[in-house]
Amino acid sequence: MPLFGAHMSIAGGLPLAVARAEAHGCRALQIFSKSSSQWRARPLPKEEVREFRARVARAGLEVAVAHASYLINLGTSEPALRGRSIEAFGIEMDRAEALGLLGIVLHPGCFTAGSADQGLRLVGEAVRQVLGTRRQGQTLILLEHTAGQGTSLGWRFEELARILEHADGHARVGICLDTCHLFAAGYDLRSEAGYRATFNAFGKAIGFDRLKVFHVNDSKKPLGSRRDRHEHIGKGCLGAEAFARLVNDRRFRRLPMLLETPKTEGRPAKSIAVDPLDEMNLKTLRGLMRGRRDS
């Protein structure tokens, strides 16, 4: 089956995120390696890095990734923001490398002036620059398909393909697809025909060798809304059948499928106890596997 997992909090230190994933029976994990809403990043103590890597190995997590800060905008033409974004993303890449992560998920960004084509070129050039100064690294950049809100880039497969072209097709650039974002962007996964058309288009524009991670989220908003609002699996506008197709698609059986669905409110920040909502969503995904009840 796919590698089901979830985004877990790093409250109390990075190793506790692994403990949270283990408590939920995850086989994959996503974290922020730093605060997602701040530019500044605290140094990572060597002891914390060693403990994180050791816990990932002991927990049997097959894939761990980080998500980049939401402040980073590689598509901007504003010099100060662009320079700060490239620097911050480079630091996040270095942190992911130290932690032994498969990659770091990145929203391509928004164009702040000019055209979408110019913004896509700027993203590709920034990706090439960051990787060019880290030639010995292994960590991947995982461009996340977006919902298309405002001037955000990467909401069509063709836009992601353009970024890859501007990054000279670098081998360390992969793709993260988010089911909520796909639906909001107008890719209809609800019917067999729509599902087939979506992934035929992806294969033609980009190629399945680039696909490394899924974010699995239902959508609070309807098809083509271009609004990113996550809902629990099977309880939104996508519905359970779309996820049944995805989790049983043999092309994706070894890929991580990571929840970013709402968490239970009011829990202690440093708790490692099972979150009932994460447990519910993971159970739903596992239960959609053909030949299984639930687990």
C-alpha cells in the first residue's frame, strides 16, 4: 500500500515529531524544520539532529520530508524579498540535508509584478541557483502544485513543467501533488474519466518519474474554486471515492501520502498522544484499500 502518514508538529523538538508519527502508525512523515511563519531559524544542535535521525530509523519511517516556510517567495521580482527568499530556502535545504530528509516541499510562490511567465522563470532560476551551490547534496526540491489563488504559480501542470525547464531539468527537482489543490485548480478527481484525464495530463506534461509525494486532503470548496481549504478525508467536495481511486492506483503504491487535514483543537502543544482526527483520517485511508477492512 502507499506510505500513509501526516504532517506532525515539532513542538518540544524535532524528535517528538517522529514520536507523534510512530504513535499514529505512520510510514511517512512531514514536518517544518523551523517555524513556518518566521524568517529566523534557530540553529539545529548536533544532538537533536542525531536523535531525530535515530528515531526515524527506529520508527521504521520510510520517507520523511520537510515543508518550507510560507514566507518564501521565489517568484517575486522585488529584489529584497527575492534575495531573502533565496537565502532562507537555502538554509531550509541545508537543514533538510542534515536531517536526512528525502526533500523539502516548496510552494513555487507568486508573481508580484509582470506576468506569470516571468514569475515561472524566476522560480526556475532560483531553484537552479540553490541547487548549484549544493552540488554534493542529496535532498530534493519538491515543487508543490498549488490551488491557483491570486497570483500563485504552479496551479497548472504546464506551469510546473515550465519551472522545470527554467531549472534545466535538474534531477533533484520533484513534484508534490495535493488532492485539495488539484480539485481547487479544476482537476476533477471525482469521476473515473476525470481521474484518468488528470493523470494522463500530468504524465504528458511532467512525467511520473518526477512525482515523489502526495498531500491527501479533501476540499471544503468546490471544483475550480482556486481556494485552498482542506477538509477531512471523504467529508468534503472531493468525497471518499476519489481517494479510493488514488490509494489503489498501482502507480502510486510506494509513494508517501501525507495528511494535512485539520487537527484537534485545544490539545497541549507538546503532546505526543494520538490525535483523534489524525487517527480518523488515517483509518479512512487505510480502509479504502481494496481487500482490506480498516486498520
